[in-house]
Amino acid sequence: MCMEKKFKFFCDCHCHSQWSFDGCEPVEDMCKQAIDNGIDVLTVTDHCEVNGWNTPEDSEFGDFSYL
């Protein structure tokens, strides 16, 4: 029996934005780059900061998810 994968998605589970000492990109730019590269979910894991948590606007990127 062939099983169809209905819930396949790609996720980058560890990246840092401009708010982390070892990142340089704004969260909005990171989301755009992720979408352009086929990533469905982006998890921002900045060090000692939560400043990027409320950007970008939810409606800006449609079904794309960021955590």
C-alpha cells in the first residue's frame, strides 16, 4: 500500500536575527528568504533577546509560520 505524504513541510529550527549577537538579518528579511527557498516554518532562536518575536505581521506572509 502506498502512503501519500499529506503533511510534508520544511522547517529551519535554529536561526538568529539581527537581535542576536551572532545574527545580522531583520526577521522580515529572514522570512522572505525562507519562503524563496521553500522553507515553510522558521524558528528564530536569538540569544538573550525576544525583540523579534512580534515581527513580521501575521498577514504579511500568508501561510508561512515563524516561531
